[in-house]
Amino acid sequence: GVCGSSNGGDFTSAPTTNLCNSGTATAVSGTGPWSWNCTGVNGGSNASCSANLMVAGVCGSSNGATFTSAPTTNLCSSGTASPVGGTGPWTWSCSGANGGAPASCAAQSLWDAASDLGGGWRWYDWFGYFNINSSPWIYHTTLGWLYPFGSSTDSIWFWDPGMNAFWWTSATDYPYVYRASDGAWLYYREGSSNPRWFYNFSTKAWEQD
């Protein structure tokens, strides 16, 4: 028996033709890779043959999602991920296997909608000026260093090392912020810096840090 041209080939489903150049093909087994034999005749030896499953690259759940820094997980649901490129938005590819086509993938930055002023500086009309060069940290011109958590400006948490606390805000609520440690709503006096001033609605008093 002699394997046919399907031997060693790449397919999306089990091969049905060109299984043997000589001899009789057994049933093709497996779900990819597949195997079969070509039986010899008149005492001739058998040949063992196989074919590979062609697998296309498929983007993972990070494709199309929004992040505060470059995604590192869930890049591909099939195939091997290339290095992630860019500073936001980010791009990568998922290579196919056994001749399968690659997939092109991308993710957005939380700050993509902000005006790009160059040099890492961004501006939102509701939030002001900030720099993303130390992403995922941002440096706000008056609030200082902040570490964001979230995928939308509709709801975003920040770790504020100056306050030593997490606080929440949104594009429609800012400069009102909610501090997690004591459950207090605060009003940030925009432009205040060193010290920053916050009005605490729970204590009905101004705070500074």
C-alpha cells in the first residue's frame, strides 16, 4: 500500500479522496488529525497515512474590548497570539495552524475618545488634562497620580495614592466622586492642587490633602 496525496495534507474536514496511490484505503478515523491505512495486495505491506486539521486563528474576548492598559489575556480563542503592539488602541494577530488563516485583532483604550494633544497628553472636557505615558497610571494636572479601573468613562474607579483611597466617578458625575472607604460623596473643587480640596457631603465640611 502507498499513501495518496492527502497524506500529510491540511484539511478543514476529514479527507475523502486521494487517500491511497495503491492499495485499498481503510475508513478514515479521528476528528483531526485523521488517520487511515492503505492495505497492500498479494502480500504487500500496509501503509499508515494521516492528515492534519487546518485551524484558523480566532480572536479572543479581548478583541473589541476597552482597557486602561494593553491586554495580556484572552487574546486568542484559537491560534497563537503575536506580541501586542501600540499604545492604545492595541493590535495583535492570532496565527492559524496547519495552513489556517490568521485573524487580526484590536482593543481600544479607555482614553481613545479623549483629545490627543501629543506627548501622551489627553484632554476631556469633563475631566481636564492628563498624561498617559505611564499607563496604566495617569497623571492629572491637578489631581495628580491616579490608577484607573474600568472599561468606560460611564463608570470608572480610581486608586488615589494622595487620598490613599478608591473613588468612583463618571463623565456625567465628575467633579462629584464617591469614596469607597467611608461611603462618602465628595465634591472636588476643580483646579485645586497641593492641597486639593474636597467637600464631604457626609460631614458637611471641606477636606484637603
